[in-house]
Amino acid sequence: MAEAILSDDELDLTVEGESDPSSPGGEETEAGQPADDGGLESPPTGRREADDDDAAWSEKVKKRIGKEVYRRKAAEEREGQLSADIAALRAEIDQLKSHNADAAARATDGELQGKLASARQRLKQAIEDADTDAQLEAQEALADAKLELREAAARQKRTDGDDRQGGGRPPAAPANPTMAAGAAAWLERNQWYLSGQNTRLARFAAELDADLIQEGYSPDDAGMYHELNRRLRAAMPNAADLIKDAGETAPARGRSAGPPTGASSADGQQRPGGKRRLTQSDLTQMETFGLDPNSQEDRKAWLATH
């Protein structure tokens, strides 16, 4: 068959009608979409948002940690300042306590001195009125005032850390193997001392016990407790029935523990029809009970009740 011969114009038309694979956009995929040019894919939108969230969260954590560090540092500074303030306040309170304790001690001493003076005046008045009951009451009041003064002084010594006498009490129980023989015998006969039957009498007995030791008596000698009982009966006659002697041994020193009244001289001899004179032991005991040995009225008061 003879090939059709195309003219130049027809050939140009034919070439223009064909698509050129090399021309831009000339080739399409089966779905009619432009072919992939082989470039990098853009990151997914969700991943970019996650990265942004992580960065924001990290910044928040840093801020929170910074605030926590600041709070902790501020709290430590406040705690240190508070500790310093507390220490200063405690020092001030201790100073005030010491000042108030001194003032209270002075006030207590003044009050007790007033009681002592009042008791002395009552005793003198009772003697002048020849009122025996009033004399006994005044004498007990005088002994109480003297005892309170001693107890106040003992408390002050304990406060100052100078309680060398250990409260001035004799040993606490007869069962103690180190207890002095005289003290054990006395406690066995005078159980009211530890039982609480008469606490006022027990306190006064403890004070007298300390005084007798200072005067030179020995707790190993029963004579010390004869003298203790004699002074107790003289100071608190209403409690005389409770006070029991441990034995018949005479006192180790001082005048004889004879009857509280009667005619005797300084040498202990009876003088028929004579007046009883004050002995050195009487003068010492007068001072113990707050009486003035140089006062004529106090001497009369003492002789009238002993």
C-alpha cells in the first residue's frame, strides 16, 4: 500500500496535537493527578503541635521549680529569724522570772515577818491578860510563822542551787541500813512524822532536827531526839500527846529535859520556893522561836509557857 504523503502543514498539525511527555504538566497519573516530583514530605501537623506542647510544658516546669526553690529559701530565712526571736524571748522571760522571783521572795519575807510580829504581840497580850488559851494559840502562831520563814529561806536556797542540807529532813524510812540509831528509834516511836497525820508538826520537827545537828548534836545519840521532843512540846503543846520519847536516855547536851515549868537554876538544881531562871538553852530556844532573849516581855512569855 502506498504511504500517504502529508504536506508540511498537515505534519505540523499532527505534531502539535500530540502530548509531549517532557512538557510541564503534560503527563498525568491514572487517577488524573500530577505525578510525584520526588521532593521531601512536610511533617504532619499533629507532630508540630506536640513539639510545641512539650516546649510549653518544659517552660512551666522550670518556672514551678524556680518558685519552689524561692519559697523554700524564704521559709528557711523565716525559720532562722523565728528561732532567733524565740531565743531572745526566752532570755527575756528568764530575766523576768528571776526578777519576779526576787520580788516575790521579798514580798513573802515581808509578809512572814508581819505574821511573826503579830504572833509575838498576841503572845505578849495573852500573858498580860493571863489568858492561857490565847497564850497557847499565840505560841502556835509564833511557831508557824517561824517555820514558814525557814521554809521560805530553804526554797530560796534550793532556787539558788545551795541546798546543802538536803531539805533539813532526817532519813526518810527506818528500813534504810545507813540510818542513825537515834533517828531510827525516834521514827519507830513517832510514826506520825512519815504518815502525814500532822504535817505541820512534821515540818517543824524536820527544821528542829537540822538545827540540833548544827548545834552539835549527833543523830546516833538518842539524847538528840529527847531534846527534839522537848522543843516540839514547848512549841506545839496541843500536839504533845503525839510526841513520844524513844527511851529514857538523858540528852547528850543542854539542860535536862525535865518538866516544862518549875523552880530550877542555871546549874539545873532545884531551889525550893525560888523562881525558875532562864538557862542558856532557854535563851537559844527563844531565838529559835523568834523571841528576843534581851526583851523582858519575851522572857516573861517564855517562862510563863515553859
